[in-house]
Amino acid sequence: MPTPQLKILLPLALLTLGIASAWGLLAYKPVMPTQIAASEPPVVNIITATPQILRLDVQSQGIVKPRTEMDLVPEVAGKITYVHPHWETGGFFAKNDLLIAIEARDYDYAIAEARARIAEAKRVLQSEQAQAQQARTEWQTLGTGLATPLALHEPQLAEARAKLQAAEADLSKAQLKLSRCELRAPFAGRIREKSSSLAQFVQPGEKLGRLYATDVAEIRLPINSKQLAFVDVPLGEPTTDAKLQTSVDLTTEIAGRAVTWQGRIVRTEGVVDASNGQIYAVAEVAKPYSQAKGQAPLLAGLFVQASIHGKTRQDVFVLPPTAVDTAQQVWLVDKTQKLTRRKIAVLRFEPERLVVSEGLQAGDKVVVSDLPVPIEGMTVKIEQAQ
């Protein structure tokens, strides 16, 4: 049997051996090499700069209006005895069509009376001429000294001639009023507004209706001073040569379908609007109501979007708005995949693109994605090249 001393020493020896073994494991454990995690370069999207030839159109808008519009107004009084078959709002008529006729009997009577007065004036004039001839003969035979004009019937002869001229003037006036009983269309067009009807009695100056021509439609298009740099519009004397006039595309939506018409800028109004600082160019569309080849009519009052054909520029670059900062600078990726910054000149800002005239070269890789903290010389990774 173990002695009491051995019972005490044996646990102490085992405890000491365990502590020594644990210390040895901790003191001489293998050391793992420390590795620093390498940071990944940021990923960017780029586009390759490519020089282009662009026509820089100018966008505007306006309302279609007839080039010619007028009120139909009588110059004589009377009852309306005839109206055009299409005398209704929206009705069409041709040039020289009889639109309205006014009762002419009063003016026929005036013509008859004027002709009677002419006949009477001619008789009186012939009688005075005979008496004047007789008076000259008698004075030459019996008279002495210088004859007075009254003795020679000269005042009576002048009065007879004046009365004949007045009667002839009355006839011309009556004939003129008779011709004004017929109101004819001065142009081919449509009726915008009807203000009279058959059997109505009208007075001179009373509005009978409103007409507009259908040969040409006009659209006033506002252009600001910056946009003038991109289009050729006549600020001075306009040209009548259609080949030299600037083209314009007019678009609107009718019955859920986009419709386009071709027009030309024929003039500018020549003044700058003080309220908005813009100048108005006037576009014309010939035969707006022609429906050849299924073309929809360009109705008066339509609101249309206009694309005015602009000047052509060569060696320009197109970038998305996200590629350029507020200082008009872009970030490029060089051959070593590092960022470099460059100043550019933006020729024109558009909603979906920027047109760059200077600062880029063909083949430049322009960053178009967002970079939170771009730094000159930073290494990047290209994810997508367009």
C-alpha cells in the first residue's frame, strides 16, 4: 500500500507535468504567416470615343394657323337671298365661289334712275351746245366789242357737262353697289365661323362669317439665341428659293398615331420677344389639307412638335450626360488601366446626350459609370466596353 507521502506527491507531480506540457504547447506552437488582403480595383463602364458627323437639329413647338384669314363683311345693306351650299362651320369652298348674295332690286332701280339722268343730261348738253353755237354766230354777225361768257352761253354749257358727269358717276356708283351684292371667295378655303343665314337682313360692316385659306398653313416656332448657332434661318430679307430654305419636320399625335408633315422656314418675325428673349421663325406647309397617299390633314389649331434641320458638324463626339461633371471634365482609362482626367468643350447639351467638340480623340476610353471617389492615377477594372 502506498504511503501517505506518496498519495500527496503523486497528484502534485501529475499536475506539474500537465502544466508544463500546456506551457510547452503554447510556447512552441507553429506561427502562421500573416497575409494582408489585397483591395480590388473599382469596376467602371466605358465607351470608346468615336468621331461622328452630326446634323444638329433644333427642337421647338407651335400651333398651326392659316396663313390667310379674314372676316366676310358686306358693303351694302339688304336681305340675304343666297348662301353657298357649304355655308357651315368647317365647309370648304373654291376661289371665286359665290358665298352670299344680297337682294339687288334696290340697286337695279338705282341703275335705271342713273341711266335716265344721263339721258336727260345728254339732251340738255346738246341743247346748250346748239345755243352756244348760235350765240357765237349771232355775236359775230351783229355784235360789237368783246362778248361776255354769259352771252356766249359758256357757263350754261359747263353746267350741262358737269350734270352729265354727275349722272355718269351715279351710274358707276349704282353698278358698284350692285356688284357688291355678291360676296365671292377671294381664295380657296374653309369656313371657320358662320354668323349669318338665308333671309337675314344685313347692314354694311356687319360680320357674316370668318374664312381662312387652305393653300398654306403657318407655325410660329420660338428659337432662343443659343439655338440660332445651329440653324440657318433668315434674320434679314427672306429668300423665296425653296432649295435655300431650311426644312422642318412637324409631328403630332392624331387618333393615337404619330403623324409627320414636311415644312420650310420662310422667314423670321424680325424682333426679339421682350418677355422671353426668343425670336420666332415662321414655318410654312403647302397644301395642309391634302390627303394624298393617306396623309392626315394638318388642321388649324393643332399643337405640333418641330424639328428644325440644323447645320452639319464634323468630328464631334457624343457622350451620355453621366460622363461629364459640372466642370465639363471627363475621366479616361489609359492603356495601363489607370484613371486620368481631361477638360472638354461641350458644343451642345441635350436631354439624353452631350455633343463634344474639343478635348477628345478617337479611341479614348471614357468612363460613363458613377465613381464615388475618383482619384488621378487610380487603377480600375473595365467591366463593359461599348
